[in-house]
Amino acid sequence: MNDFKHLLEPRSIAVVGVSDEAGRPGSQAVRALISNGYKGQIYPVNPKYTEFDGLKCYGAVSDIDAQIDLVVIGVPAKGVIPVLKACAEKSVPYVVVLSGGFRESGPEGVEREREMLAIARAAGIRIIGPNCLGFANIHSQVFAAFGSITREPKLKKGGVSLVTQSGGFGYSLALACADADIGFRHVIATGNETDVDTVQLIEALLGDNETEIILAYIEGTKDGRALLDVGKRALAVGKPILLWKGGVTEEGARAAASHTASMTGSYDFYRALFKQTGIVEIREIHETVDFLKAFAAKKYPANGAMAVMGVSGGSAIVFADAGEPEGLHLANLAEQTERLLTEVVPNIGAVHNPIDLTAGYFSASNRDKLRTAIEVTLADPGVDALCLNLATTGSAGSTAAAEVIANVAKDSAKPVCVFSSAPRDQIADASRLLAAAAVPLFPSPSRAAKALAVLTRYGAARREAKRSEYGESSAAPSSKDDLRGWAGKLSEAQSKDILSRAGIPVTRDVLLSDADDSLPEKLSWPVVVKIVSPDIAHKTEIGGVKVGVRDPKELESAIAEVRANAQFHAPEAQIEGVMVSQMVKDGFELIAGVVNDEVFGPVVVVGAGGIYAELMRDSSCRLAPFDENVGRQMLDELRCRPILDGARGKPALDVDAASKALAALSRFAWEHRDAVSEIDINPLFVLPQGVLAADALIVPMPFPGH
């Protein structure tokens, strides 16, 4: 956290804009610093006052005869620029601009924000805001903020750091967590992010020893690659990031030549990034609380095999129902486990999973039996985690059970969680015991299942990150074609030639450059005939493709027909010739391609092709580059995936080859990210052995002068 050491741990703070009006942002900040016991120097600034709340008040920042680490600005927008200039002259390193009235307010505000940033950059000042609620360091009692974070209830100290683009909603998350007794290290609202942004702060928090987990709310980022890198770093150091992405329904319209680009939107790219980095997406306030509690123990299931134990059969069913769509399943207990359970479970109970302990089991008299039941279940090698359903068990029984659960869980490497629907005041003692042992307590079995599923996926992401890094793929190295000089799109022939050298198998093709070219003598019938032109992206729509051509006579006719159709429908198009291609049979059609997004860079997309493309809208994407293991994950996410395993007596198709082709495409897209705008492989046939790209389109980046 060295880059922001004296921003988040300032030794001295000047607050510009204090006033007798209690609601003024500057006034709230100073009073919060005083009331919370901030140990550094506080310098209120307002030329109208000589004293403010017992502190000397200064007329300007320049009047302060001391080094200032942080200046908090809470004056109207028009007064911010003069204050910032004074900060520059004073060599202040960090400024928080609480004031609104910048780019969110219109053209005048846009210009004001531009000027503010120019002054800051010239002076080496880093800015949080403007138009933000500021930040608080709960451990050091720093409150460079105003609003609800400065008022009761006070946040307790803890290991969670929150970074939020929306101060109001972010503080709502913080208060919901505080109500669940979750403590905080930092709470930072970034506002307009003119200078310092959420991603930079997350990166700084990765180096903060007292931050154990990071919670973030973002509406967008200007640099998706920076978020990707930070997410990977967080995964490597074991600091989970829980992220709420606002604005997920925004439609990202694309003026694209390829089918690939129309298959995704910007939110898909965020979700791909989350999967590649282990970032946990949250969509509800209660999920924030649940997942933070679940991560507290830092224990992750090896797989998705869950054991459920308790006094409510219905709760176990609800747990299983919620867990299955999330990738969990009820573990099959070993015979040895069930035999040991019969010694401590009543005869009318059940020792298979879910384990029915029967009503009234949770009691002081059953402590030893419960301990044995939990220990032998957790010792079963087929069990990855355990959920105990206390259900409606009252105060005494819940406390007795909590004592046992907490003691056993401390010594177990496997996650343990508890469900209870009893009123909070009845199980307060049990809650404290469980919280002290980092055993999460959930108000419903379905929420317990979803939290365990999140832990399972995060653990898998950590193992995958350790196992494989980009560069270990067995996919062929891509070609280093210079594509920057091309104007417009490449033709199919050019595109397939380039992709073939990049390690993506393509069909056998013969290009006939003009009508007088002699027909190829050795052909494997039937064949496909296609017009070849860089100006015709979608050949089928203009009648530029003939499929199933069976003999030389049909071939001659088909060539003439596609030429005539191209001339009629696209008279201005540059025609390179006609391509005669092998006709692929016995495979399944996918669409694969690349969108070079301005925020995320090259993103590889794969989806169901042929008649399924528009019907199913079935696609998956990842940010390039990646290896074939990630390519397989993409294929596994498709709804059409079972078809690749063989359907209606047909042979299984070569998923390994398809995965390697996607990895090769990702490598090519990354290495040519400055030259390639889009790539479309449609279709990519997955065969019983291998894959073949039957058609392809590469769209280079616009090149100066073209």
C-alpha cells in the first residue's frame, strides 16, 4: 500500500469548508475526526472563523505552517480550483474532493473537472473524487468523509475493506454488514474517479496487511485489463474480492461485421473476468453479508460434496435443491462413517446423508454424541463441507450445539456452517460462539448452500491459478502476420490462411481467381462453393454460397450462380474469386471469434452455431489469452454441450481439439491486439476427430490513411 500510505494513513489532515452549519460536508468531517479520536493533526480551514470546535481555524491552506498529508475539500464546486492550486503550492500529496458540480452536472462541470485534473497532474497530487462521500480508516479513526459513515452506528474494526463508486449505496452495504457484526478496515467512496479509481485502490489494499477481504461496488471501469490483473493478483495472495457490478442491463450496441460481436454485451465481459480471476460477484445485500461470513474462516471445499446434519429433513431438502444448480451435491458417506454414526444417532434417525439427528437432539446432554457425529462426518474423505441445520432449536439447545460446533470447527480444515431460523435474540449466545470460531450462521438453508458454493468455486479458482498460467498451453504458437496495413476486412481466403498458421485447422480449399480458371480435377464430392470478397461479410445472405455441389456440371453452374449473385447484390464489391471447399460432415457447428473491446481488449467468444445461433443465443466468453483448460470451461458452459458428447447414437466429438483451437485463437488475438478488431469463425465444425474452420473473417483495426 506504499503508493497510498499517507492517503489512507494520514498524519495530518486539513479540512477546507468548515462552518457552523452542522450539515456542511467539511463540518461533518472535522467533527467525525474529533469524536472518533483521530490521533493526527487536524486543521480546519475557513477565512470566516478563527476557531472551530476548539481547534484553531485557518484562513487558507497556505496559512498552515506544517506539512499536510491530506486535504479534504468541501466547498462549492467553483471554489475547488483555487483550493487545489493552493494545495499544489503547498506540495500536498493527497486531496479528497467531496464537492459535487463536476462532469455529472454538465459542460461547465466537465471543463472544471478537466482543469482540476490538469493542476493535480502537474503538481503530483492524487485525488479521490470529486462528487464523493470520502473515506474512513476505521482502525486509525480517519474520517475524511461526510454522510452516514460519520454518524451512528459506528463501524467496528475488522478485516474487510470496501471500495465503492457510489458512496450512498456503498455505505448501505457497510451498514448491512455492521448489523451482522462484520468489521471494517477501510471504507472508501471514489465518486467520479477523475484520478484515483477503484482498481488502483483495490491494488493498494492487496498490500495492506490488515485488509483480509475486499468488497467493491462498481458501475464500470475504464481499464478492464487492469481489473483482470488485480483480480489475478488477489487470487494469488489469497485475498478474496467480492464485487457488485451495477448497470448490468445496459445494452452495448455494436456496429460489427461479425456474428461473434452480436453474441455478447459488456456485462458478459465482466462475468468472464470474474471467472478468470476468482472475483465473487454479488447481486444482493444479503449475499454480501453471507459471503463475507463464509470467507472469514479461509477454508475452501476441495469439491462440491456436501454433508447435511440436523433436526429438520425439510431444511436438508431445501439445502440440496439450492445447492444443485450451484454445482453442489450430497456426498455419499463411507460405510465406516455410517457405522460410527449409528453409535451416536437415535435408532429412529438416519445415518445416510442427509443425517437426521431427530428432534430434541441438540441439548447439553448430547454434547459428546454431537461431537462424535460431527467429527466422523468431517473425517469422511468423500465429504468436502458440512452444514448443520439447527432449524427452530431454541436458546439452550442452540447454545449447547454451538459450543460443540465451534470447538470441532476450529480443528477442521473443512468448512462448517450452520442454519438457524430461531429469532435472533433467542440464539444470541450461540451466534457469538459461532462467530468467534468463524463458523457462519445463516437464516436459511438455501443461503447456506449458496455460500458454500461460492467457497467451492473460489477454492477451485485458486487451485487452477496455481496449476496453470498462460504460456503453458500446448496450443501451437500463433503466427506473427502484420495486419496493420490492411484496409477494411480480409477475405475468407486470407483470413483462413492466417488462422491456419496460428494453429486453427481449416478446410481444404481451392481458390479460382476468375471465370476462366480451369476447374480442379481431384475433388472429394460433395463440395461447397463460395464467393470470395473482403467486402462481403455475410455471403449466405446474398446467395454467395452453394452447399452440396455433387459433380463437375453442378460445380460449373454453382460458380456462375454465386458470381452473378455477388455482382447483382454487391456490384461495388472487390471479388477475389470463387472458393471451392471440402464439405464437412459428421460434426457440430460452433461459432467462435474475437471482439476487441475498448475496455477489456480481445475477448474470445464461442457459441452454438448453425440453426442454433439465433434460436438459442448460447455463448460463453473469456478474456484472451488463456490455455485449453479455460477453453474447455467455455465449452462446458454452453447449453449445447451435451451434443458434443454424442447424441442419438452419434459418436462423441473432439472437445479437446475444440478447446485447443479456442486457446490458439486467444493467443493469436492477444498477440495481434493492436491490429485486429474482430474475428469470426463461422462455422467451426467439431468432428469426431479434430476441428475445422469452414469459414472465417478477420477485420483489422482501422489504419491511418485508409
